[in-house]
Amino acid sequence: MRVKWGFEIGLARHALERVALRGVSRGELELALAGRPSYRGVSGAEVYVRKMNGRTLVVVAERVGGALKVVTVYKARKVDKLVRSKVREGLWERLE
């Protein structure tokens, strides 16, 4: 899918399955990716954490050329606990 920000968004098979399973709309996915990533994973993946509609959506994506490939998507109930855990374990680093 191409979004108004000028780059392509591709979804890995796993991400497609998770989007369907978790009931994430295309609009929610695009909104989550609209801003800058909040964290960077140890593999270099970008982690977008966005609060919307009373819930938090976490999108993990990788840059591939001029495109963004979504690896997985999930809804987090206890996002503060999730973030603390990922940072403490050295899996994510906060981006400023």
C-alpha cells in the first residue's frame, strides 16, 4: 500500500496475519506509522508505539530501500510494562 507520506508500506505474512487476528484497520496502521518511531530494536527495526482510540498499538517495521516493511502488529494493554521490559532487556532503545 502507498500512503500519503510518499513511501510504500509492505506487510510481511506474519504482519498480515496479526492485523487480521487483532482487528487492526488500515487506517489505524497508517496513523501508527505517520510519525517518527519511538524505539529501535536490536535488529535495527523501528518500533512505533501509538495510543489511539483508548488503546495502544505497537508496530514493528524495517526499512527496505524506500519502503517500510511491517514485521508485526499488536495491541498492548500494559504498554508501560512492555516498554520497560524491552528497554531493560536491551531489546529496544529509545529514540529522541
